[in-house]
Amino acid sequence: MTIQDTEDMWKKVFRKNGEIVTRTIGGETLLVPIRGKLADMQRIFSLNAMGEIIWLQLDGKKPLGEIRDDILKSYDAEMKDIETDIREFVSALLQESLIIKAEPS
């Protein structure tokens, strides 16, 4: 599953899958899927710095546009580059079922 680059995309809200554990080991942030009570060691995901920033903000409340705007305030980068990073990262997370589209409250 991929996420399309539309105005509506930036209004979407996602939350972390409850079966994912986040750990920081040696300065590296890892996502570990848990099935039942066992870690799926075949599918550990390592996040780069931008991925970690995005991951930490996927709280089920904040729309992608707000995450994008927060990153723009903190980094000296072009909006199109940040949007591309977010779109690609969120698409990868969706494809691996690491995040879920949040339902409006």
C-alpha cells in the first residue's frame, strides 16, 4: 500500500500498530514486531534520523501535515524533500503493517 501525494494526504492521521515495540540500542532506533509474546526477529526495522522523528510523532492524533510542518521548523530542508521523505516512509510503514490509519475521534 502506498500513500498518494494529495492535499487530503496531509490531513490523514496514523497510529503505531500495537504489536510493535520500539527500542533504542547503541543510538539506533529499532522497531520490533511482536506476535503473541514472541518478537519476530526476522523483521526488525532500523530507523534513520528522519524516520525516527516521523515515527515518534505518529500518535493517532497529529495529521501528517502537522508532522511535516514541525519538521520544516526544525530542519533546513526544502518542503518537497521533506514531503517526499514522509510519503515514502509512511508508505513503507503501511506496507509492513507497522502503522494503522487512525479513526477520527
